[in-house]
Amino acid sequence: MQLRTIACIATGPSLTQDQVDTARNKGFELYVCNNAIFMAPDADLLYAVNFAWWQWYWHDVSSLPCEKWTTSKQVADHYLINWIAERNGYGLSTDPKIIHHGHGSGFSLVSMAHNKGADRIVLLGYDLKYAPDYDAAGRNPGSTPRHFFGEYPQSMQHWPSKQVRDGVHIELQQLYRNVAEQGLVEIINCTPDSAIDCFPMMAIEDVV
């Protein structure tokens, strides 16, 4: 019996169109968050939280056939899209009515994939890395981009400080370690040079 594999696609700078196309050609379901939808307009599911994101991109995504999900009741009511409750918790939620947000859309997307019944999840665009000269106080992303497309419009930019150490988002790194310890679903990290160090690493081309 074939595994139900969901490719969770985030917005890290390593993400390429070839990676997304490879996942699609393998027959994997495509779950995307935020601007990753523009790499996969045929995605099965789009997840985004912030009202500002939906407001800015609604014209571009409203007609796409994907399921559209958010944990913001304000967004769901305004744009008439799917809503699911969220909370902060250890690992992935085992309550089908709730996902764990992990303070990041990429983490929430993994929780969505598990909630939807994935047998296996592959990660693309999950870098969790910042430039060595990243400066949160100065609102400077540094010498390398934080996303495959560069930076969001100013109103949507986030500037974590205490959670970033030596260019790595250590809080998110630990949250993924908790998911690995929990062991509810097989996860393969197909993000080149990812800071997530708790899942098997593999090139997307080699996943069967």
C-alpha cells in the first residue's frame, strides 16, 4: 500500500522550483504556507495566519483551487476560508480540532499535515537560518535572504532576536526536536543545509 506523503513547503531561501516540481511529479500532496503558494499554485492546501498577508495577496490566491486554512478567526470570517483552533503545546497536536502553532507558519503547516492524516511528511524550504550579520534591533535581514523571494513587505516582516543565535532560530529548532521525540509521523527533511537536525536528511529526488 502506497504511503500518503505530504510535502510541506515553507518559504526558506533554499526552496527552488525544481524541488517543488519533483515533489509534485512523485505524486506527493503539496501543502504550502504563505508565499510558497507562488511556487505551487496547484497546491492542495494553503495555510497562512496573518490578516495582513491575506489582505496583501488575496487578489492573487482567491481563485486558486486549494483548500485555504488559517488559525485567525478574523481572517476566516472576513475571507470565508477554513478555520482551525491553535494552541502552543508539546510536539504535534493529537486533537483533530486543534493544531500546535509553534510560533511559525512552517511548524503549523506540519501540524496541519499530521492533522489531515499524512503517513509521511517531507520538508522543503525549512532552513531556519539567518545571515551571520542578521540584526533584529536594526531591522536588517543581513547579507543573505530569509526567504526564497527575499523579504515580505514591511508591514509583514518579523524580527526575532532572542530566539536567533549564531544565525539559527534555536526556539524553532527545539520545537522540531520535540516533534521527533514524539514520533507520531515519519518526517524526512529535504531542505538542503537545514538547521533542523532531528529528522533524516534526504534529497527530494531520492525520496520514493
